[in-house]
Amino acid sequence: MTNIESRAIEKIANELKDDGYVVVIEPDSALIPFDLRGYRPDLLATRDGENLLVEVKTRNHSRSLERYREIAAIVSQQKNWRFLLSTVGEDTPNSTVLDGAIEVDALARLMKQLDPLLDGESYILAVPYLWHVYIAGMRAAGRRAGVPIDATSDSSVLNYMYSLGEISNEDLRRSRELLNLRNEVAHGVTSTTISRNDTLALRDFVKKKLADWGLLSSADAIPQ
């Protein structure tokens, strides 16, 4: 185990403990009442009958997405058990295991809430909002594909979705442009002028991808 992984595991364990979980690092298989086929998670966290198995992965880790998908499928069959994947060693900050996921049913409503920002010409504020909805959609699409990417960094989610064939080369390019713009806006360092047309183009791209993944109806995805 690398130093990066050890620090990340300790950080996530402390976050879970602060949230009321009882945490075991590198749990023995006897603590898990089903067969994981030789897999040993980095963390087992338990609270009020809820059980989380957490894998911490560096970007150089060799285990394949197919292996994670296999583990997630096994865990998903167990009541009150979840498998989460957290990546470390990225250039962008990690999301944590404790981040909440947006419900799929809320995505259409959240897209409609973008309208006041557009009407008020608050285009620079619309960028991080759009990214928030888009990354939530990607995480939901990843879960549907059997990959537990709720706890991975935004950059890793993009890479996973590309590996799964859920986004094309052009989608990946546009997604990274949106992520970079969102990061610039969030840190107040952007010198780019964001026009209404630019914002509408980003909105329509996000809506199209959400529709492609079955997370938004075709009617809601029609450009306005």
C-alpha cells in the first residue's frame, strides 16, 4: 500500500467515524457475511444496520473496472450493504464517501432551476451549477452500469465513463472543458467571458447526455 493510499484511507475512516460509523481498516473476511471471491476492501464501516465497503484506488492501480463491477454486483445483492470506490492521487480534489447523491428524479427539476440564472444573465454562476447536475448524472449512469463511482473524484468519473463507452472522444473533450471552466470559476481565476450562447450550448450538451443515459426525457432535453 502506498503512502497516498494510507493517508486517504485514514482520512476517509476519520470522516466516517465523525459521521457515527464504526470503522474497521482492512477488515478480516470473517466480518463480511458473504463471499467476495478473494477481494478484501480497504474499509468496512457500519452504522445503524448500514454497511459500507470502501475501496481506495490510486490512478496507477492495476485492478480493472470489470473487477469493481463484479464486486459491486455481489455487494448489491446483500440487504443494507453498499460498495464504494474512492480514487486518490488526482489533480482535482477528491469527492468523499460521505458526499450525497442527487436522486435521478430530481435532475429534470434541477435543470429547470437553471432558468432564473439565464434570465438574470448570471452566466458565470450557471457554469458550476451545470457541472453539479452533469456530474450527478454521470454518477447515476455509472451506478446503472454497475460501477460504484459515487465516491470518486470528478476527473476519475469522466475517465470511468469513457472506459465504459458512455461518453465519446468528443464528449470527453467537451466534458473536460466544462470541468476546467467550472474549476476556474470556482477559484475565481477565469479570464474567459462567458456569453449567453456559450451557456446555452453547455446546457444543451448536458441535457443531451442526460437524455442519452435515460436520466432525462426527450421532451426535457429539447433545446429551448
